[in-house]
Amino acid sequence: MRIGIIGVGNMGSRMAKNFLKAGVDVGLYDINEKALQELVHLGANAIETPAELARTYPYIITILPNSNIVKATIFGENGLIEGLHRGSMIIEMTTAIPTITKEIASNLEERGLRMIDAPVSGGVVKAEDGTLTIMVGGKEQDFEEVQSYLKIIGENIVHVGSIGAGHTIKALNNMVSATTLAVTGEALALGVKLGLNPEKMLDVINSSTGRSFSSEFKFPAQVLTRNFGGNFSIDLMVKDITIALGMADEQRTPMVVSSATYQLWKQALAQSDPNVDHTEVIKHIEKMTHAEIQGSKLEIVD
Ligand code: NAD
């Protein structure tokens, strides 16, 4: 098996490691040479340009910060388009804007080239374990063709519809995730002000109807411990919310709660380093409420 990957940051580097562990021949391209070094030591091949990567590898994963970068990587100078050949396929795993994804795919199709969108959920923990959720948009036969590759990095792999469908549900999922993180933060901060203990509140929420991935995992591991971490930036989360609201705008669909979520996250982003972990949105909520959600270390059961 042979695969090329463009973008070996938090997510792409872990995918690359799992492919290498499975004995796949892995070619890599990233503008950050440092990001490539460890993977090259593990047996990956660093390739000079996207064009060369596309000449050499039949399947190319793109897992990049945003749609514009994906577009430039495909159609820019020394882009994938210069090396792709009939039979090869781009597997676009970035959290990206569905309308741009569709434009790219249709441009490729006119040249007899193929792409599916296959964004992921589960963060670095699941990327490392090879247990990501992968939501795929594209033709059924293309999805089937790359199943054996996706199974190396993912566990729950769902074909959700035609091209762009994966990117659509991914943005909607993150909209929900951003909202649960923020609203749980607001509830806990208010509880602290009212004299309640954050750990006990989380115990109750996590065995009650208010629980979510944020309350079960992010708060115990990243907020109570004040660790926060740094594997999914606040900048990327705001990008995802923006994509979701952009889709709502196109559909002239009101998103009342989501719009409030968006404003809160934009405020937090404006006041922080864009590269800090997205869970630092809680620091912004704490500042506004004058309450700190702190506790002793809680063990995470996963
Ligand atoms: P990251 O910033 O850690 O990594 C991005 C990588 O892309 C970097 O190594 C960077 O050098 C490289 N890059 C940037 N521009 C490039 C270019 N023009 N050519 C080649 N390489 C380039 O980001 P990440 O956290 O790995 O996220 C990647 C994508 O996956 C994003 O779209 C994000 O929204 C999505 N995502 C992230 C997570 C997470 O938990 N981090 C989870 C799910 C989805």
C-alpha cells in the first residue's frame, strides 16, 4: 500500500505514524521541514513538492489548516494538479468549506481526476490510536476503493453522501462541540460563584442529562487540571464555527444559539494567542464571570 500525506501537524503526523506502523509506504509534504524530521526517521519519505508527491503516490491525503491552503496546494505552483494521473485520488481530510470542496472536485473531475472529502473527529488522542471517526463525502466506489487505507487510521467510518457531505457534517459537529464546551463552562463558572465544587458539579452533570464530550473528557482532563494542552487550536475551532454559520447564511437559516456561540468564541480568540488550545475559551468565560473552574486531577475513563 502507498499513500502521500500533505500536512503533518497535530493530526497528519499521527496518521502518518499509523500508516508506517501498518507497513504502508508513506510519502510526505509539509512546508515545515521540522515537522517532517521525526517521521522520516520512522521510515517516511519526505518529498520536495506536492506535484512530485502526486507523481509518486496513487492516493494523497490533504490534512491542512483550511480550504484556501488546500486549493493552493492542489492548483498552485508545483501543486498536486501537475502530478496527478488518471486513477489517483485526493482524500481531503481538512475541516473545510463544503462549497469550495465541491468546486475543487468538479474542477478535478473535468480533468478526469478524483477526490473525496473525509474529515475526521476524535482529536489527537484518536488520531494516535487510529480510532478516528471519518465522515466521507463522494462516490460510493471511490469510498470503497480507499476503505482499506481509512481503516488504518479510523474506527467509525461513515459514507455520509456526495462530495462535500463529509465537510458539511464535520462543521456542524464542531458547532455543537463548541457550544457544549462554552455552555458547560458558563454553568460551572456560575456554580463556582454560588459556592459549588467543580468536581462535584461535573460528577452530577456527567451522570445527568447535561453531559457531553466536553463535560466527560475536556473539563476533567484539560480545564480542572489547568492543563489545557495544545492540540487543537482556538483559531481552528473558530474557523469551524465560521464554516457552519456560513452554510446557514447560504441557506438563509436562522441559527440563534450558534450565533451566540460564535460571538463568544470570536471574543475569546480576539483576546488570546490563536495557537493556544481551544479549551482556553474557558479562561475567557472565567474572566467575564470572575470565577475559576479548578479542581484536583480527575482520572479520565475512556
Ligand atoms: P496543525 O496546524 O497542527 O497542522 C497543519 C500542518 O499543515 C502543519 O504542519 C503546517 O506546517 C502544514 N501546512 C500549512 N500550510 C501548508 C502548505 N501550504 N503546504 C503544506 N503544508 C502546510 O493543524 P491540525 O490540528 O493537524 O489540523 C489539521 C486539520 O484537521 C484542520 O483543518 C483542523 O481543523 C482539522 N482537525 C483538527 C483536529 C485536532 O484535534 N487538531 C481534529 C479534527 C480535525
